[in-house]
Amino acid sequence: MAEFETIGIFGNLEDDDVTVVIDRISDILDSNSITHRQYFTSILESSKNQGIDDDELDLAIIVGGDGTFMNVARLRAGCKAPVLGVNVGRRGFLSDVAVREIDESMHLALDGHYSIETRMMLTATTALSGGHTNNFNALNDIVVHKSNYGRLIDFEISVDGNFMTNLRADGVIVATPTGSTAYALSAGGPVLYPTLPALELVPLNPHTLTHRPIVLSHTSIVDIQLVDVAPGNASLVVDGHVRAEFSGNEQIVVQRDRHTVNFIRITGHTFYNALRQKLGLGV
């Protein structure tokens, strides 16, 4: 039996599909005499007050779609317990376990048949017009995106203090390898192996034929300077959620976060299986 003495199960307990899965996982843990706790994650911004960052856990099982998984994993960044996702969403690329595999996968995990994948995160520091700064962390991506249809944004982008390019586009994505299979992939970026020490910079609909996605070192510091953006025309989107609105000559600095998240990969489940089954690789 693996070293999981206390397990947290995270999910939206108002979702009937999720509660059925949580009940099944709870039955399996009860049958193995493993202590477990349930955490309500419908209102994730206040979840820290509900013990979502509980360091007494040995494993966090996240039940839901990729949105739930990202939110819980991000809030638990820096906690010792690894995370295991059970998909009750649509594609569920981040979750290693499908609902039909719960019994088999749970028993494999409890018996120690798994590996740990350490995934990097990003942090974004924003400098707004009034001198106010904010920090945000992300598991998948940091996106600066236009808010109004038809009006492009002008950017000046530097990496590690070196000027890279001027860009006129709908936006720009900075993604982790984990996020390379999300929005960045839709925008034409490459798929990166999830533990690769790298990040990628992907322009969104650039108004030129020469701008292409680029893979950077995981130690890179990406400086995105907005140029004369009209009020309300640009937003900062962190893992799919709008976090700030921009106007004027404002700055976003994106780099690797000091925290990481440890994913559990059940033995027999591989990244390449996920690419084939969930993204249709080669189909």
C-alpha cells in the first residue's frame, strides 16, 4: 500500500455527476481504511478558507474538468501532496483518470503503481498605469488579449532584457509545457512534453507573415510592454480567467514561478496515450 494516509477529494459538490464520482472514490478509500476529506470547490477564490491548501494531505484527488483541476492545483501550489485528476468534464486533458477507469486506477495508485511528474508554473507581474502592481500565478498560461473586436494591440516584447520584437496582434500567450496543449495549441503553438524545462511564446493572429511561436528556456523572463492601448481594449487572462484590464503603456512581466505542482501519472497511462485519445494525434 502506498504512503497515502490522508487524502483530500476536491470537486463541486453541487454537480450531481461529480458527487457520484466522489462517492465512488470515497467507497474505495473506506474499503482500504484511508482517511479522506471532501472539499467544496464551486467558489474557488474563497477555497483557501475551506482548507484547500491543507498540508496534512498526502494526496489531492481533483474531480471535474480542466478548469476545476487548474484552479485547485494552482491554489495548492507549494503543498507537499501530489495531485491526481479524475475527468468529469469534456476533454479533460489535465486529468489522468477517466470515470470508467476509477476502480482500476485508484487501486493502482493506492498500491504505488504511479510516477510523479513535476510541472512548472508561471507568475505574471503587472504594472498598471497608476503605478499599482499585481501578481498572478498560472499552471497553463498567461494571455494578454484584446477585449474589443476588430482592434489589434501593439506590443513591444523583450526576453531577459533583450529586445525581441514589436508585435501587432490580437494578443500574445506565454504558456508552460502543461499549457502547450491548451490555448497555445489552438493558436498554432507546438506541443511540448509536460516536464520539459521550457516555456513558449505564441502570438495570437499577428498582423504579419513573419511572426511565429518560439520556445524559450524555462529561466527566461518575458517582458510584454503594451503600447498606447485604449481603455478597456486589453485584458490579462490567467488560466482562462480575466484578472486585469489594461489601458495605456502598461507592462506585464512573465517568468517561471517558484512553486511547482506534482502530478500523479498512473502506470500504463502516458502523455502519448493522452495525445492520441484526447487530441486525436494521428487520426
